[in-house]
Amino acid sequence: MNIILIIMTIFIYIGMILNTKKRTATALLGAGTLLLIGTLTSSFDVAKAFTSFPSEIIILLIVLSLFTDIFERCGVMNRISYKFVELSKGSQTFIILVLPFLIFFSSLFMNNLSVVLLFTYTVIYLANQYHIPIIPILVSLVVSSNIGGAALPWADTPAVILTLYTDFSLFDFLNKMLFPCFLFIVFLCGYTYIWYRFFSKHWRESPVIKKEPIKWKELRIPLILFVGYIIGLCVGPFFNVSIAYVSLFFGGLALLSNHKESMDLLNDLPLLDSIAFLIALFLIGGVLEQCGILSSIAEYILAATQQNPYLMCLSILGLSFLIATFLSAGPAATTLLPICTSLSSLVPFHLIYAALALGILSGSSMLPWSATGGPVLLSQTKRFIKHIRMLPHEKKELEEIFVLKNYLVFSIPFALFMVLFSALYIVIYIAITI
């Protein structure tokens, strides 16, 4: 039965790759089919597979989207774009080099989904005004938010899981994760600049973005609530408080404090497609996890390492990279974390957990759906196309982000570079410390 489930999963992914416009329908159909097979054949625990339903992430997305919509209506997004234009003084290079750093540093202290939601509109505005190629600037938004989210223990869900359920401490993040992540963002800036330098058209000299007034009276309370919300997201998990509870609390306060009708505000949120896709993707991962397919593959490969610390770390790095690529970071963390815990005594200085984190980071940067930020980015881009007036050629260029081939041409080389660099980093670290 496991072979049948593997074959079906492969066909589901082929369907999503070949027809990206129907990817959500394909993912939902595939998840439903796998769960029905499990129910009818009793080949795995369907109830446990269904616990992979990403309730925390969905609630988080809804509340973050709510705050983003409020900030957009109050003029915050326009002011950020205007400030970038003002600071750059007409230099496209400034935008290319500074923007990934800004997103990286923001993701160090905010959940990376927050960063993607807040910055997508700003990045698209700047790309249109400067005529920067849309693929590198938007894909680098997702990748740089992933990098920032992996560097510290409170910045992203896999990092929080590592901190809560292992002895991988803040010192370990500072000592083993922050340095490679900082190098990754430097390399990403250079990589994005190369794409800009050789694939863009340098024919507009002065970008034009009108400076619109910020509605401070309407913005003041939501801004205070948002700061409290971000602090709650960072601190809550360390006190065993779910980010879903924090999100519901601050989401309710945001709706109460807003002048717009709550029902209209919620109905205008543009994330239903992303939410449906993420639900299906997590359920597919849950099915494979409950079948024991992922853990069997992991244990088989690790058995061949013969307790060699180099091979064990590289195996965890490679497995987490592959699982995160096709099933996102959640299944990679939950499947491999127990194995890493059992191996931690054989590998010095908690490097087995660093290998897991770096593999997840690299894999989550491969495909548009490898990280939760990818579907959110695509959803926000669709919303931009629908609501913002653009010239036909600008709209056509922006729609290139939905062509999977265009996305992969930029993302795959850098993701492969990250996993290879991570392997070299871990090997050198072990060699120095043993």
C-alpha cells in the first residue's frame, strides 16, 4: 500500500508542476484521495494524519493579513516605498542591495510570514518604478525572509520547534546559525544584483511614487497592537502559549479598534487560495508521515552512516533539504527531529540540529510552495494585479512570477548553493571541533 501512496504523491506533484494555475485544485484532490484511501484500507491512522492540519499557520495568516490590510489603507506601504525611492536617489543598485538586507533583519525579529505580507506590495511597487526584473526581486523576498527566520530561535516555526523540544539553545543559534545565515544574505544580494545587472532594462532614470499622507489617527491603535502582537509571537511559544491563541487575541482587538465593518474587512482578505493550498500540502505530508514512509527512508539512510559524525550530519542535511523541498518545513522538522535527538550524543556541539535547520532552510527556498511564504507571496501578487492600475507591459512582466519555470530558474541555483555551502560549513566545523 505504501508503494501506491508514494506513486500517487508523485503524480500529485507532477500535476502541480505541469499546471500551476490548477495547483490548489490538484493539491486538494490529492490530499482528499490519500485520506479516503487511508480510511477505506486502514493502512494508516487517518486521524493522526489529519492532525497535520496547519491550524496555527492559518490563524496566523488571517490575522497578519488583517493587519497588512489596515496598514495598506492607512498609507504605511506607500510611505515605505516612498522612503526607499527617497533614500536611493535614483539608484537601482541601492534597492537591489539593501532590500534583501532589510527583509533579512526584519525576519530576525518578526515572523517571516509577517515580513512577506508587509513587504510584497512595497517590493512590487519598487520593481515597477525602477524596472527591476520581477523574478529575482520577488523570489529574493521569500528567500531572504527564510534566511532571517532560520537565524534566531523565535523567528520561524522550525526554529521555535528546535528550541522548545531540544537542547539547541540561543547560544547555539548565535554560534552555529547566525554566521552562515549572514553569509547567505550577502551572497543573495550579490546573486540578485547579477540577475538585475544582466537581465534588466536601464531606461528609466527617475522613479515616481507619490507621497501620500499617513492616516495617523486611524493607524495609531493598530500599530500599537501590531507591535504587541509581534512580541507575543516571539515570546509566546517559550511560555507554552500557542501562536494561534496570541493571533486570535490580537486579531479580535484589531477588528474592534478598526473603523471599517469587521465583516467587510475579513471578506476582503485575499488569502483563501493560499490557505487552501497550504492545508492540502500539510495533509499530504501528514499522510506520508503516518505511513512511516519518511521515517523508514531516514532510518535506512542513517543506518548506512555507521555512526560517522560527518555522514550523519550530511545525511540529516540532505534528507531535511529534500523533505522541505517537496513537503515544506513542517514535515521535515517533525519527521527528522526524533532521529536527530537520538543521534545528538554521537555528534559534538549539537551540530546535528544545525544540519537539520540548514537543510530545512535550503529546501524551503527551492519551490514556490516549499515555504509558507511562497503561496502568500503569490496571493499578494494576484491581489496587486487585481487592485492596482498598471500598464499592460508591467502587468505582463509581473505575471511571470506565476510561471513555475521562471521561478525555478532563479531559486534552484541559489538553494543548491546554500545546501552545498551548508555541507562544507558543517564538515569544517566538525573537523575543527573534534
